[in-house]
Amino acid sequence: MNVRPTIIVTGGSAGIGLAIVERFADLDYRVLSLARRRCPIDTVESVLADLGSPNNLAAVTQQICDRLPASSEIHLIHNAASMPTDSATSFNLNVLERTLRLNVSTPAELNAGLIPRMAAGSSIIFIGSTMSEKAAAGRLSYVTSKHALLGLMRATVQDLFGSGIHVMCVAPGFTDTAMLGPGLAVPGFAQSVLDMVSFGRLLDPEEVADIVVFATRTPALNGSILHANLGQR
């Protein structure tokens, strides 16, 4: 009996994550969303979890494993992220540690728990950012975590060498989601963002989802970072 590939998406209840789970659900994959809120798509299995808390992650990972065969094609997409406002001159250690927990440590822990269930043909896709390779003022913890996520991706490639599991990073630019919303409300900020983008618009989450689908199907991208930002200054 053929088993449908399983797609596991963190932060699958809103924004880019929701667009990703919707795209895979439309393609008739089995899709699990890991988030604090239930995914609004009926065919998607919601695993409710606070991924920023280290206390229950082992239990969440076990809950996922209990739903999976011993070995199957799994595509694990690390999308959940936090983007606080902080800087080198207004540094808060707790903010940095919380951001690193959700954006970096949680993906590493989920990998460790789920890789033993992943057969050849599986993939791990990290959702990075333009900030994985550059920086902006006022986003110290976010920029630091997205740089670290790129290092985690590259280290994971080496540790899975020869396994038949490919690993890569999709790095969107400015995307029309609630995460970006508060910044766009600041007078002048929206235009300053659009002035940096060659096409003069924000990405749609669905555009990122299409790239993620392509990434899961393309082992040649193993170890790469794929920028999707419409061209930026």
C-alpha cells in the first residue's frame, strides 16, 4: 500500500505557514500543522503546541512520531518564528534567548526527534529571511537568529550526508503577513520598504508556498539558500 508523503509545518495556522499547508493540502499530501492555534483548513491535522517553550517540546515530538510510520517520506518545514524589536543599544537578554529558542533551538530539537522516521526522499526546509545574510537596525535578535538558522541548515546537511534527505533554506523578503503589519503602520515605513524592492510590492505568502513545494521536490538544492525577495537594493 502506498503511503502519502507527510508534510509537517511549524506555524501553520497563519501567514506563510498557512499558505504552505494550504498548498500541500490541495496537492493531497498528508499535512500536520504545529502551532498554538488550530489550522483553519479542515483536511490539515492540527498539533497544538507552544513551540517557544522548551518544557513540552519532547512531548510534542512524541505526539507527532505516534502519528507516523516507522519510516516514510516526510517533509519538515520550519516556518514558525518570532521577530521582536530590539537593538544593540536596547539589549534584553530574555528577548534574545526567547527568539533563539523558537527560531533556532526548536527546529534543531524537532529535527533530532523526527529524522529517525524520515526515509530517503524526505526533506528539511528552513524558512529563513533576507536577514539570514544581511541586517537591519532594530532587529538584533531576529537577524541573529536567522543567521544562526542558516548555520543550522548547513550543519544539518553535513550530518545527513548520504542519507537521501535533502536540506535547504528558503529566504523570503518582505511578505504581506501579520508579522510585517505593525511596521507597515509606521508613517513612511511602507514606502521605504517598497522603494527597496525592484517590483515595488510585497511578496504574497502563496508565492513563498509555491517555492517551498518546489524545494521539497528538488534534491539538487541540498545545502543551498534560495532567496525569494523580488530583487532588493
